[in-house]
Amino acid sequence: MKLTLKIWRQKDSKSKGDFSTYELESVSPDMSFLEMLDILNEKLISQNIDPVAFDHDCREGICGSCGVYINGRAHGPKRGITACQLHMRSFKDGDTIWVEPWRAKPFPVLKDLVVDRSPLDRIMQSGGFISARTGSAPDANAVLIDHDTAELAMDAAACIGCGACVAACKNASAMLFVSAKVSHFALLPQGHPEREARVLNMVAQMDKEGFGACTNTGACEAECPKSISITNIARLNREYLKASFK
Amino acid sequence: MRWITVFLNSSIGKKIIVSFTGIFLCSFLVVHLSGNFLLFRNDAGEAFEVYSHFMSTNGIIRFLEIGLALGFILHIFNTLRLTLENKKARPVPYAVYKPSENSTLTSRSMFYSGLLVLAFLIIHLNTFFVTHRVIGTDVTMYESVVESFKSPVYSWFYIFAMLLLGLHLNHGFQSAFQTLGMNHKKYTPLIKFLGLLFSIVVPAGFATFPVYFLFFHQ
Ligand code: SF4
Ligand code: FES
């Protein structure tokens, strides 16, 4: 495959960035999107051009670090996958592909396609934890949880903190992420001691970081690589309402 | 009392106020629409006059009117705040952005449909409320209605505004329940269906008045 790539290049968070155009030949349809970027970078290095910086780690859709905006969509044109799980067969020979970093005020661009996602970490620090008894391991199944609730909690726990929900939302809202974390803990008995404080603190931190507010467009759910449902956002609102008035 | 200000200034707090007032304003639409159907009685506006006289003089109704004004003010004030904050959250736009792949146009243009409905509301209040209740006039409310709708410009504008109201309600109705935390696998499909029905029936109901007076009324 022959591709034209329009990639956002930005030296550091203080510089102004712009798009650079690169032509890439003999791209295999079986390559992942990140492998295609690797090939591009090898070519750039051989030409003494600074390679394109992008985040990646696991390359199998579980770490959440590889988020980029591809042709106007978070993680590219396919649903329910990360950029590292996207294959070049999703594109056509001769295509032009636009690659941009996540755009949100709380996610400043560090370099090229890499953004600073530490606001999500600070939200986690403000309440995304439980108190657990130290000492010997508790007996398995000592705390009974019905199957459906466990499934709901596990679905919420699938969030990998990639930030695609923020990136895709027209309001740059982080509510899908926060709702996934709040739901994961609120659904399980282990999360109950900090239940109210957690939701109040996490929402306060989310607002402080400067994320927008959800207008229920559902863009986040559609673009989330883990297909986290916006029913979690309803649960977040419920939890917040209850905790505020308690 | 600090918790109240924290709640009212939080993103979710503001959203909840918008949803709550939104549902309240929906109930007002129903009342307003059902009263207006008296316009269809073939009595040269007699029943409608009695009704509009009652609405403008009854103490309880006047009191409820304050609540209604407050409902509008809170709904608009909080959406304005949220919209400004949301705009601020994405200072650099995407070069290529395809929101149509992940959401509906109606859900994304609530601010604009709301703004146009507000423009309609101001003109509408000026034609009827201000003329009759603030300035005062010898013309009856019924005569005013007939007169206004005889103008094709006003009637078509009214119909257009109802279309926008329909779009606004189409997303707004079910969205309000979601924001209030009411999302349930048994009831949400029902709420969505009711929302769709509401967003068609209520604006279409209102649109029957200009259509009637413009085309069918002698
Ligand atoms: S909710 Fe989905 S899109 Fe948002 S951070 Fe988690 S995995 Fe990524
Ligand atoms: S690199 Fe880990 S999810 Fe893509």
C-alpha cells in the first residue's frame, strides 16, 4: 500500500505545532497502525529527521497509552479497539491519513502525538482506591457478590484510562472515564467504605482539571476501545447526587 | 451550607439543574398546549377568552408564573455556564473531526436549537404577553392570535421554531433522565420512546395553530 501521512509535529509543549506530510510506500495491510509509524520513523531516522513521538507500550490494547486521533476519530475508524489494534487493512491504497494528538485543555501536547494525561492520574489519586485489610489473604468467596453485579463491575473495570472518551467528546469531558472508575468501586462491597467521599472528590478533581461536562451525545461510548457504556455516567450522576445530599 | 454551593457549581450539579428545569418546562408545554386547543372551538374565541382571562388574573396561576420564569432562567443560565466551560475545554480544534460517526447532530446542537427556541420565545412573549399583560390593549387575546397568525411570515416562523423545539426535545427529554441518573435496562427504552413521541406530538400540536389560522380559518 502507498499512503500519504499528515502528521502533527510539535517540538515541545511551548512550541507551536503544524502538520508535516510524509509519503510511505510498501505498507503491508497486515501491519498494525503503530508498526506503520515504526516504519515511518525508521525512514525518518535514516534521513536524519527527528522521528515522530507517539505513546505506546503493550501494543495489545490493554495499557491505554497509544491514543491518537486518526482521520477524525479517536483510535481510528474502527469501533472497540485501540490504535495499536488497528490494522492497515482498514485503509485503502493511496489514502491520506491525518494523525493528531488528543485535543483537550487538560491534555497539553508534550511532543508530536504525545499528550500529558496525568490529570486522569490525579483524578484516580483523589478517590480511585479502596481501603484493604493487610495481613493474610482473605478467604476466597468470603464476600458474596451476585453474578450480574460482578459482571457490571468488571465491565466498568475494563477502562484502560486511554482518554479517548475525552478526545472524542465535543466538550472534552472525562465523565466516561470517571464514571467507569466510580462504578467499578461503587458496585462492589469492597468499595463501600469510601463510596461517598470517592465520588465527591473525583468529580471535584475532574472539574478542577478543566474537563468539560457531558451533554449525553454518546460519542465517548462509541469511541471507547473498551466499549464502556454511558449507563455508567448515569450511575456517576446518581452517586454524586446521593453523596451530595447525604 | 458549603455543600450547596459546591453542588451547584460542580459540573454534575449544573447538569442536574438543567435537566430538572428541562423536565419542568416540558410539563409547562403540555399545559400551554392543552389550553390553546380551545382556539379550535367554533365560538369566535369565547372559551379561549374565558381561559386566557382566568390565566392572567388567577392568583395561583400568577404565583406559578414566577416558578416558570425561574425555570427558564435557571435552565438558560446553567446551560450558558456549561457551554462556555465546554468550549474552553478544547481550545485547539481537530484538523479532521468526524463527530457524525459517533453521535447525532441533534445531540450535538442543543445549544443552537435552544438559542433559536429562545429567540422565538422572546418574540412570542412580546407579541402576546407584553402587549396584553404589560402594556395593555383593547384587543382581545383571541383577536391578537387570529391577527398574528394571519401573517404568513409570523406563522411560518412559528412553524420553523416548533421544528427546532422538536429537535431540542428529541435529545433533551431522554437526556434529562440520563443526567438525573435514571438509566435502567427496563425503563430507558420506554423513556426514549416517550421522548421521541413527546418531541413530535407537542411541537406538532403547537404547529396546528398557525396552520389552522393561516389556511383554514375564515
Ligand atoms: S472510558 Fe474508555 S475511552 Fe475513556 S479512558 Fe476508559 S477506556 Fe479510554
Ligand atoms: S499500546 Fe497499549 S493499548 Fe495500545
